[in-house]
Amino acid sequence: MNPDPEKTGLFLVGVRGAVGTTVLHGIEAIRSGMPTVGMVTGGAEFAEVPLADVERFWVTGWDVTGNAHRSAEDLVRTNVLPADLVELSAGLRDRLEMSIAPGVPEPEDERMVDRASADRLQLSANEMVDAIRGDIRDWMQADRTRKAVVVYLASAERERSLPEVWMDPQADVLALLNDAPLDISRSILYAIAAIAEGVPFVNFTPAPGAAIPAVAAYARKQGVPVLGNDGKTGETLMKTALAPMFRDRRFNVMAWEGYNMLGNKDGAALEDPKRAASKLANKDKVLGSILHESPGLHSGVRIDFVPSLHDWKTAMDFVHFEGFLGAKMQLQFTWHGSDSALAAPLILDLARIALLAQARGEGGVVHAAAAFFKNPLEFEEHDFHRQMDLLRKWMRSGA
């Protein structure tokens, strides 16, 4: 049978996680007629842009542990997913469970993952990439999909060193895998596998993924779009929206302190300083980029794991700023939201943007997607409003 030109594979790394589970049920809800609230590309201003039909997305992916039914039940208990939607989608989760492939865990987690995923730790880096590529090919063949996107949603990785040769854009990535360290960032392996299969890659985590120069160059050479890094859903979104106001009104921001509480698996993972380092750096650096006219800006950010919050996160920010004649003033705000409900619609947005870029023949980093990330690839502008202007212009450029 020929591939279905409209059916699109959405292959999620960490598909049983809270965000992946919300994406799965969100697509089903959209099919039933629920509005696309929170989904940027679902707005009327992009109605004429030839974006992929979300209702034709088919979800599967990789995971190292867990159960899709249990994940959905947990999200019902914490008031993220509607109970009736989860009950009606039991068959959908059954099919998902039958299609999920073993993930590639970090070596330190071998005893915490299922047997099939632990077995993949016995492979070389080359063999790991080959296994991931095989999964992609199998899914596309079995479900007759001509198009697909890989989205990296794994828990925050530990920071890893990488041989300097990977920083060379001229390096042969596939050859580099021959001598790659066994603990190489899993995000890099998934990125290389997706690019090699001609499938766009989206990294929604702080892990390096396609940010490595050799990998980004490989994507450009192969003509495959890559998007990332580190999805911007809560406190950092507020910072990049509010900081331009202080800059443009020429207030001197003296201090901006943020405190975050997170209760899901990501919150638990971020208790490890090696996992939290890149996340904290990404959350903090946006201010310096925007408030470059505020000399001596003191900023800091902290994340604490609070188990009782489950999928919900709370951020409290304090901004101390100086106005006319040195008058000292302050702004305080609290952001409280569901981590998964904030992230899931953006996953759908990014998949559609990646597919649009591919349809336009654009390979390499898609700079127009910067508004979705704390640490956008090859892009230093963190002003959310300017980032959105860039996205709008790009979206309409081929309409």
C-alpha cells in the first residue's frame, strides 16, 4: 500500500511522560471538536498557511519505563486531563503501548528502566543510532506515513563533556560516532538518527541535541529542519515578555530574582545539580540579553522539587527597578500552571512549523521558531515580541 500523504508521524522521546500523554489526548480532543486554546498555529492569523493537519497526527515514540494508562490516570487525578477524555481514549493508549520502542537511557539509570531499554545500553553509539533509525523506518512503513517529526521530551539530562572535534561544523558526524563516548548525550543520538532518516528534529529540553555544531551542520547538509532548545512555557516566557517593557521604558532593573517549584518527574530530575545546571542557565541568561542597558543587574533563579504539586508548577518573581530621579520601585508576580498543559500545544505548533520548513525546502536550524525556546539555536534575540514578529513574517513568507 502507498503511503498516506496527509498522515503524519509524531514520534516522541519520552512518549509516556506527562507532556507526551497530554499531547496524545490533546490530539484526540481536537479531533472531537475541542478548541485549540494555547496553540499558536491554531490562530486565525495563520489560517491561510499550509500547515499540517493536527487531526492527522499519529503518535508513538520511545520510552525507558512507565505505562501510558497510568500516566493518563495520574493527569486526571491532578486535574490536567478531563476524566471523560481519558476514559474514551483507552483504546488509543492500548495501540500506543503496542507500538512504543525501547528508549536509550543514560548509563546511570540502567537499574531504573525496563529490560529492553537497559539492553540498548550494551550497544555502541553507532548501534544506538542505527536502532533508533530502524524504529523510525518501522513506524513509517507500518503506518504508511510519508512525513514525520521527532520531538525530544526526555527528562533533563546530566551535563556531559564532548570531544572538541564535535564542535567542528566540517566534521563527519556519522564517522564521529565510531569513537563517541558511551555516555554521549542521548539527545545527540536521537537528533542524528532523525536527520539521517530525513525527519525533522525538535528538542524541547535543555539537552544539546542539534545545538552541537557538527550536528547542526549535518542537518543543513541533509536539508532537514532542526528546532530547539528548551521549551519556554512559564516563568521564562513571562521574563521575555516583561523585560522588554522595562528596557523600552528605560527603567533601570537592579535585581530580578525568580523562585520555581515543580512537582513532576522533571522536578525530581532537577534535584540533581548535574541535570539542573543547563536549565538554570537558560532561565537566567535571557534577562542579560534583553536588559543590556541596566548596569549591574543582579539576577538569579532557583528550582525546587515539591512532590505535592504533581504536574503543576509555581514561579514567584521579584523585580527591583529604578525610575526617574532614582525612585526605587518593585514588581512581584506569581505564575501557576500545569507544566504539561502549557507544553503540549507548543509541541503541536513546533511539529507543524518543522514540517512547513521541510515542505519549503529549508534545512538546518529554523530560526523562526525562537519564540518557543529559552535557548534558541543560533539565535541571540530573547525579546518575545520580536521573536513573534519574526515567526509571523516567516509563516506568511510562503503563504
